[in-house]
Amino acid sequence: MKTITAYFVRHGQTMMNRYNKVQGWIDSPLTKKGIADANRAGKQLKAVNFTAAYSSDSGRAIETAHHILKANPNNMNIISYQFPEFREQCHGYFEGNDLNQMWQFVGEQVALTSESAVLGKYGLEKARDLIHKADLYGDAENNRMFWDRLDRGFNKLRANSSDGDVVLVVSHGMTIRSIVDRYAPELDKGAATINGSITKLTITDDNIEIEFFNRIDYTAE
């Protein structure tokens, strides 16, 4: 059985994060804080001998991966890949809108008006279906669409890796939290995934285990 160790890192803060805008498939550059987030993760992971580095194909993830690898003494030997399957969930019509306004609009379907209320009652997976249903154009991913895509990403990673590989994956807040919510729900305490935080996974042929989630105080040795 193949076993892969994966360090998932959320990209650094972006302009749209700073302004509390919905940011899924659309992109914006890292802020100064976002670069600092990425550099912090790079410093914490510099002792890890990565076999390969992956990111989504979003600019913010690619840029974050660049900063992380720059801190690694083996960076010249680490091949980087961009997998669109590791993108953030697509919010369709709501992309770029004010985040609180999106949740008010989505929550009206179930008489709730905030992100915390919707997620608290329905959870991440059913909330994705509510966003899809509220999207006037039908472009937002529902939960099945999201997981079909993400599962393809994990299968591509498995196919591209050998037993014992250690890889970096730079992805996105809700994507990483959704992985934890599915495979280790006891670790998801309802807090947002922090920019530049580290989540450690063990990926086998037929399972994913989560060692820790959302750490900004982790330093590999």
C-alpha cells in the first residue's frame, strides 16, 4: 500500500481576504501580510525534505508555494505542479461579492442570515448545496461537484507519487477545512482556516488521515 505524507498550507492573505470578499475561483494578489504568512510557513517547513510541491492553479496558491519553497534548502530539486482540482470551491454568481451579503442571500432559503448560523445548522457540505441553489446562474459548485473534483485531485496526487513521498500542497481555506470535516470532523472546531496555516495529512490508497489541522505554531524538525 502506498503512503504519502502531505503538508497542506492555506495560501497567504489576499486583497479580497482583507476586504472580506467572496474568493473561490477568482483570484487576487497576496497582501504584505499574505507574503509574511507564506514566509512564516516556509520557515516552519524548511526542514522538510519534500519530494514534490503541488498547488492549485490559482495565482495566490502558486505565489504562496513559491515563497515556501524559497526557504527550503532543497528547493532546486523540488518539482512543482499546479492541479486545478485543488482550487477553492466555486461560488459562481457570488464570486467577488461581500461575504456577509452572500450568506444573507444564501441563508434566506432556510431563514438564517449569517455564515456561522448556516454552517452551524447545516454543516459545510449541505451549505455548499444551498450556495449552488441560490446561485442565479447555477455555476456555484454543489457538494457532489466539489468532491468529485477534489477526489480527482487526490487520485492524481497518488498516481504522481511513490510510497513514502513527502509533499507540499498549497490550497485554500474552505477546501482544506472540508477535507478535515470529512475525514476528521472532531478536529474541525468551526474556526476558519488561517492564512498560511499548516495541516498534515497521511494519504493512502483508499483513505486520508489528519494528524493536525490549522497550525501556525508548527515547526518541522
